[in-house]
Amino acid sequence: MNKLVFKRSHYLLAVFFLFSCSNKNSSGDGGSTPPPPPPPPVVHEWVFENTASWTDEFNTDGAPDATKWGYDVGGNGWGNNELQNYTNGLNDSISNGTLKIVAKKVEFSNTYTSARMVTKNKADWLFGRIEVKAKLPKGRGTWPAIWMLPTDNAYGGWPNSGEIDIMEHVGYDLNNVHFTLHAQAFYGANGKGAGKYLSSVTDSFHIYRLDWAPYGIRGYYDNELIFEYLNNGTGSATWPYDKKFHLLLNIAIGGNWGGAQGVDDTIFPTTMEIDYIRVYPFTR
């Protein structure tokens, strides 16, 4: 064989070998194989029982059921410079199928009475769907709420152990209702939440709902999702909602938010009506 041909043949073989090796590495079979893509995020179903485990339909006239309800009482401002004095059974009653919480102005004085009803140590829940059908009180200076507090304050005093406001409304901002969460990392005016305008909240009943699962919290008004907050797994500063909470119903008068534009004394007495409360257990 001609030496020139021999050398050229070896040269072509070497080039082919190098090209093949380069091709293998770039094809992903060699050491530079890219990592596999991350798995898709886990999507949790939020499933609740179809049958309520706890209800109050308020169908029996008279005083509320003492096995279900207690009272917070007093007039110390409640941390918000509120003006009302909460009584034990004097400002609430059941008639014609609804619970009525009535805020009143005391005659010939600049004081007010109201009620703050609580299920604490009578009904306390960890996760579930809480649904309340309510009609709100009228008037500037009112501050009604349907809300939840921790029963045992396992993470410390407010706001560290959390608060869930299923519905808050201030009378001077008519028809704007609010769903808000408070925790160590966000509270007060910096609480996480959303507002929603509903028609005629003081003249018509609306459904205020909390869906509460280990994965997060969702707020619904008239079955429309208005707010979602997911558990990010960083601990109690952002997720204190893994302990039992109880329900509260009240009308505050005045205070830092409710009284920001004063109190109209011509509105009294003014009433919040509750048609029903239903609690559905969380299943998965």
C-alpha cells in the first residue's frame, strides 16, 4: 500500500473516532447528562363531609342553647378602643328562626351594650368547613364579626396563636365585607385577607364560609372563592392554624376601625341576624 494512502486512512479513522465520542457526550449519554426535570407540585384535594357534624339552626324561640354557647363579657375596650359593654344574655335572643344579636345605646348616657357569643370549650374544631348565613347590622359605628380564635393559645398570646375572621364589616363602608387572617408574621392592618362588595348585606342574608384544611385556608362569600392562603410549612409564625379554634359572633361599637368615622347614635338598636351555622368535618 502506498504510504500516503496508509497515512490518510489512519487520519480518517482518527477523525471518525473523535467525532463519534463527541457525538455521544453531546447526546446526553456521557458525563454531561442534564438532570431530570423536577416533579410537578402536589395538588391536594380539599374534601369535607356532606353532612354537618355541628349545627345551630336557631329554630327554638328564647335564649340560645347553653350547651353550645357562652359569653365573653365586659367593657374594657377589647384591645381596639371599642365602646360597648358585652352582656351575658341581655342582648341576644332567638325568634322566628333566627338568632338576633342587638347592639343598644343606654338611655341618657354615652354607653352601649351588645353581645359576644362564643363556643369556646363547648365546640372547638381543628380543620373543617364552617358556613354561616347572616344579615348584618346597619349604621355608622357598627363593627360586626363572625370569627374564630384559638382555644388554648399554644403559640402564645395574640397574634401568635392566630385569628381567622370569616366576616368583618364596618358600618361606614356599606356592603364591603372582609375575610382576614392574623398570625405572628402578619396581623392588624397587615393581616392577610381580601374584601368583597356584596349587595345589601344589611337587608339580605348572605353565606359566609371558611374552608380550613392542613394545606391552607380559603374564604367564600355566597359560595364564590374570594381568598386563599396556603400553608408554606415554615412553622407557627405563618401557620398557627394547626390547633383547635372556636367560633365567635359579636357586634362591636366604635373602636379603631369600626369607629374611624364616629358613631351615629340614631341607628340604635341595630341587629345582626344569624339564620344558621353548619360545620362540616374535613376528610382529606
